Amino acid sequence: MFVSQQLMVCSLLQTYTKLRQLPRLFSELLSVICQPALDDLRPLLLSESVSASLRTCLLDTPASQGLEICSSVLESIRGYILPGLVREDREEKMEIDGGGNDKGENKEIMVDLEREDASMKLFSLSHLLHVVLFSLKTLDSASPLPIVRQSQGLMEVMQQVAKELLHLLSTEKKAGKANVSSVKGTPRKGKNTVDLKESEEVALWEQKTQEAALLLRYTWVEVDTLFSIYCSKYTSLQTAPASETGGGAPALTHIISLLSGEIVPARLQPSRRPMSCLLLKLLTLQQMKKVLLDTSLLSEPSTAAPLNTAAQFILAKSELEAGVDGEQVWDGQIASVNAGSYHVAHWYLVTSNLPLIAPHLSGEDVGCVADMLVNSLLSRQTGQGKDPQPGCFTFSLVSSQLLQSPVLAELPSVFSATMCSLTQRIISVLKAAHVPKVCPTLLKFPEKGVSAQREAIVEDILASSKTGEAFVLLTDTQSKDLVDILQVLTNLNPDGMNSEDLSSIFLLLFFMLTSTSSQLDQVDAPGSGDDVLFLLKLLRVMTCLLEGRNFQSVLKLIHGGTLLQASVASLLWRSNNGRFQATGSSQWLDLIKAVQSFIRSLVQLIIVRNSSVRLNLDQFASYLTSMEMSNVQIVASSSDKPDPGASILSVHLLLASLTSFSQAMASNLGRSKPMDQTLTRMLTRTTASLGPAVESALKPQTVSQSVIQPASILGQAFVVEVVTVMLHCELSTHSMDDENENNTRLTLSHMTLYQGFCRQIFKEISCAHRPLDFLVSSLHFLSVFYKAVERTGGEREEEQGKEKKEGKDLDELYMQILQNVHRLLAASWLSESDVCELEPAVQELLRHLVEKSTTGRFNLLLLLIREGLVTGKLRAGNYREVLSAAIITKLLSCCQLPEPCTKALWLIAPQIISAMVVRNRHTHTHAHTHEMICFSGHIHTYKTSTHTCT
């Protein structure tokens, strides 16, 4: 029923807005509101949905009508509400007419009830005025003079009404015992929001009148300030004479009066009245803004103290510490603030104005803000703080919005305090963990300074990388606690961290990678020793921190090569000790990708930094190519090992490390000659190690290993990507050598492996349903492999006989690739979205095929396209084959062709276009199957691209 009423009201507002009769509607509304209603307290006048609808309607309403509505509200307050609040001579009249004490008390109760009713109406009208004024377009210098004058008059009346209300509260005497008993004896709706102690001190009508007066004053201050800023014709009413301010600045004087209680009477101090307290903070904040806008005032020494006091008052540290409650919900409306939503509204006020108040807070207060932020975010991670309905706020939701906003990174003090809070929480979890052997230096002396703490972490990392063992064993609960903290760190901008904070948190996280592990004593809990989820989150956070602009400070404390070596050594230790046995294939692949991303980012940083590049890269390359790594391959291929799965996973880690390391170096070739020489030497070593590692991973497993096939755990796509990177690195290395020795023939050391891969891909790429990532990686491999065969074949061969043979081989490979791509795109198990995802990889492959293509090879491609567009295929229902030819044609038209191939294409282009037009008409004369519709769309795309190229 209530929802239906809201919808009706919203519809009514929209109708009157279109008729330009909104003031008339509000005139009727005000007359209803001002009617007596002593039977029951009325609900909130403007709900959230009605307020939103009203704001939208007021934007389409002329300014004069909006001001007319505001004037009507103020007239109703002065004409109907204020007289019901003023006592006048009622007490004397009651004594004359009263026949006894009981009768006099009853009349006194009636007077208080009338005042309660008037105060409720006053608050409703104040809220209505607040919503209307905050929804109107502000004045500016282009506003007509009559509108400016009307606004000026409205602000003067509003100021007078607010003064009269505050004066009424200040002159009102304390209510007698009869008044106290009347408040206790008349429970009303909404009464549970008022503290019981308050009812013994202040009557309900005084509380509501105070809230209405403060809301009016706050609204007046905000609107008057906006008008004076944007409209030069408007004269602000907040500029007080020097005699009233004692010669000081008005804004400072107002701050002092707000904090000293001059505006609100002493017995009405809003310490326990949520809405009044929030409004006083808003008024104080508004005066702070005015002071901060005055540059001359800021330079005065006497300004700092009031600003600091005001910031502390707005923060209210004691209120914050008691207010972290995930169950409190606030709908964002100032009129709905009560004891059940005040803490959320207060936290929202603090966080949304942190740039203003943070510079004026002490270190202890900033630390309080950071602790509240972290506490609420962690409660959200653990599920204690649930998401509210749309448009509403909770403590944890407000914190999450602050964390994800760019504002936090621009507040160095708050950001640093947040980092310190997170760091201390991590250390506290590590302290509570089990230390089986030697206690880490970091945990022995927890009271160390920041610099000494970082040195202790580096010492522990180096010690752990030498022994390969974990110092700290975590329970499942402790691992989950750390994962929750890592999730908070994921949302922090690393560019906002200073050098100390970034180096401290990164080294601490790296200590967690190298020196912690999960306990394996919980046998009954499946997967309790599985470290993958924890490591995955950890590696992703560290990779993100690598992108911070101050990460150079970390490399001043520990070498990049040491970080690379320690990280891989730690992961291999976990693998060899069976910590990844319970890992699913998707989780394991995610971890592998996270390891690769971390290594690539760190190697890239080492190269870009250009400091001790050879020392750092040589250290990591030596580790990866050492005999210890070779032993891993030998053990993995052995059938006598009791735990073959662990060794196979170690080979996967080795492959991932070598691949990402080589990929990062190959992408940086061409920076400078000395750098190229260093990177080429490293690439030669890593590529030589990749070959045996790949062959080890591809060897068929014995019966005891059949349950842990590498292809099933890691997927075919990963292996293809590894071989592609390996081939690309070999080509890049030879490219650098060719610049020095132009006559040297290109010879690839693992050509047999590459050829075997190519044959296997031809067998599997289109024969049956295959994962999309495997298809994409296979197309990438064919692109690089064709380029390699092209360079090792006819380009450099001088002997005529061999040139003809290798040219023939290249033609054969060229045609095989085209045929397989054509069959792949025509496969019935490919969906339309799958085809769209494959198109970039197919286009890259076509670009490599035609980049240096001869006319003869290019004619093979044109012949394939023409045969694919034969009318007989459509009649036979082979729509997928026609669609495949259309896609290849479209992608080919976007490639840069050699001049002879361009001429050949445009000689046959009219035939292709005519054939496609005929096929398009044919599809429209038959039932529009899904394939036909896709075919028609691709023909239209091709026509557009062909017209553009022409």
C-alpha cells in the first residue's frame, strides 16, 4: 500500500510539472500538512523515491516557480507552525480557568501535545524546503535580476525564521514535572530513536524543533554560500559587521560559536541527538570551507587552532570507535538520520570530506580513521557487513567506496596510516602462527623501527632462499585472515604509497611468499594443505605493487635477481613437498599465470631501471639453468619416484619461469647495443634450457603417473604458448646476430621440436571440439612458425637446388595453414562469439602469410576463397564453408599486401564481390537459418571494408 502511494505521488508530481502548476500542488499540500493531527504521528513526508522524483521535476521547473514553492513553505511555517510553538500567555490563562492541579496538569499536557504536533510539522516543512532548495539550479551571473532579487528576499526570510526558532529554544524555560510525566506517558511512533535519559531532560517538541532549526540554518548557509560564489549580483547574508565578530573573521567566529554552544542552548546540546549532532558537524564543515577559501586568513597563525578543533569535532574519534556496525543502514537522506543510522551517516560525512579535514587532524586521529577503514573493510570481506539495498549505505560500503576512489591516494597521511594498519595486522597474524624451527628475525623484535624492520625482513628472505624451507606455518584460519588483508591491498593504488610504505609492505608480502606455508597436520580436512589460493592472491598483489612509482626503493634494499630466485625457489620447495597436490587444473593454471606475470613485471622493471642489469639477470638465468634445475627434469621423467605428481608440477613451474623470463627479455631487444648483447646471451641460455624442459613435460607418463597427466593439469594451450615463446626468442636472438653477420644462415636448434608441434596442431586444430585458448595459441604458433620457416628457407638459401626444395616446402606449409584455417572457421562446433574471438589471431596469421608472399602463393589463397564462394555449396547447405571464405576475405582486406599481391587481389575483387552479392541474395530467398544470418552480416562487413580500402 505504501509503495502504491509513493508511485501515485511521483506520478502526480510529474503531471503538475508538465502543466507548469507545481506551486499550486504544493499550496494544497501545505494546507493539508498544517491541519491538526494529534491522533498519531505522521510518517516521513518525503521518502527516498518521492525525493528523487521531486528533484527530477524541479530541474524542469522554472526558477521562479521553485522560489515560489520555497516562499510558500516559509509562509506556512511563520503563519501556522510558529504560533503553535510559542507559549505566549497560556500559563496565566490556565491558572485563571483551572479548577485544580489535575486540571491544570491536563491542560499543560495538551499544550505539550500541540507543541509536539507543531514541531513534527515544522520538521517536515524544513525537510521539504531543504530538498527543494538543494534541487534548484543555483544562481549565476547570467540569472535575471528579478530572480536574483526574489532569491535574496527568500534567503532573508529564511534567515529570520531560523533565528526565531533558535531564539525560541534559548528562551524556553525548563519544563516542569508535569511535562516530564507527559513525555513518559505518551509513547509515539519513532520514540525508540530517542534515548530514555533525554526524555527526562528535554521535551520531544524541543528536540524536533531543534532539529528543524538546525536543518533550516544548514540549508540556508549552504544555499547562501553557493549563490554568493556563482552569482556576482547576489549579496551574501553571512557577512557580519566587525563589531559583532570582535574584529575577527566571520567564518572563524562562527566556528567558535558552533563549538562553544552559543547557537544551541546548553541544555539542548546534541550529544545524544543523532540528527542535531550531524547537522552541527555539517555547519562546522561549511564554515571550515569558507576559512580554507580565504588564503589571507589561512596565513594567520591564529587560524590553525580553530581549524584543528573543528576537524576533531567533525571526526568525533570516540563516536567512530563505537560505530563500526555492519548491520546499520542509512538511505542517504538527512531527515532519516537516527540512532540506528547515525554512525553510517557520520562515517559518510567524514570520508566524503577527508581532503578538507585530514590536514588538520593529529597523527592519532588519522590513525583512528585508518583503523576504522581497515576494520570495516575486513568485516566486509568476512561477510559480516552485507551489501544493503541500492541507494543505501552501510559502514563497510562507505569504506569500500573510499578505498576504490582516487581520493585516498591523494591523502598521504591517511594512505600511509592505512598501510601501517594493514602491515601491523599482517605481522600480528604471523606472530600468532606456529614457528617449527628458527624464529624469523622479524618476529623476534616486533618493536623495531621501520628501517630496522625492513632490514630484518631482507635478512629472513635471504636465509629462507638458501635453505628453501618455510619459517612460519599457518593454519587455515590464519591463511584466510591474510587473504582478507590481501584483498584490501588489491584495491589500493600503489602510486599513492610513499617509498617507506611500499618497501615495507612489499618485503613483508615477499616474506610471506618465501617463509610461510600451510600446516599439513589436518589430515581429515581435504585440501587443508593447499596453498594455491593464498599464493595466487599474494602474487597478484605483489605484481600490482611492482607498478608503483616508488618501487625503486625496494631494489635499493634487495637485488632484483635475488627476488626472482627466491620466489621461484619457494614455489619449487612447495611443489616438491606436495603442497599443490590437491590443486585443481583451473587453479593451477591461474597460479602459473600469476607466477609468469610477476616474473615478467619484475624483469621488465630491472631492465628499465638499467642498473646492474647483467648482474641481476645473470643471477636468475644461472639459477634456472643450473644442474639443480636439470635434476628436476630428470626426476620428473623417472618412474621410480614415489610422488611423480610433485615433480611434474615442478617442471610446470620451471617452464613458466623460463618462458616469462625469456619473453620479458625478448620484448626489450633493440634498446641499445650493450643491452642487446646482454639480453641475447641470456636468451641463448634460457632457450637452450627450455627445449629439454618441454620434452620432459611431453614425455608419455608411466602407469603410476597416468592420473597426473600434464596436459590434463595444465592444458594444451600452455604448452603451445611455451613453445611459441621459445621459437620467438630463438628468432629474436638470431635477428640480433644477423645485424652483425649478414651472411650467416639462420639455423634453429630445436627445429625438429617445432616441426613436430606444427604437425600435431594440424591434426587437432579442426578435427573436433577444442578449447578456445588452445585454438588461439595454436594460431599464434603457426604465425611464428611460418615466419621461422620463411627465414630459414628461400630467403637466405643461395644453392639453387636447395632453394627450390625449401621453396616447395614453404608452399606446402602455406597451403596447409590456409586449408586448416578454412576448416577451423567452417567447424560446426564454433559459435558466433567463438569466431569473433578467433578473428584477431586469424588476421595476424594471414598478415604473416601475405607479408612477403609471392604471387604464386597468393594465388593459392585467392583460389581457396573463390572455391569457397561457389553457389553449389549454398545449394548443398554448406553454409559454414561459405561463411569461412567470407571471413577470410574480410580479414584479408585489412592486411597490408605487397604490390604484386595487391594487383592480383584487385583484378579478382570484382568477381569476389559479385559472387558474394549473389550468395547474399540467395540467402534471402531461403529460410534464414543462423548460419545464413551470420553469413549476410560478414558479407556486409566485407563490402564496407572493401569500399574503405578502395
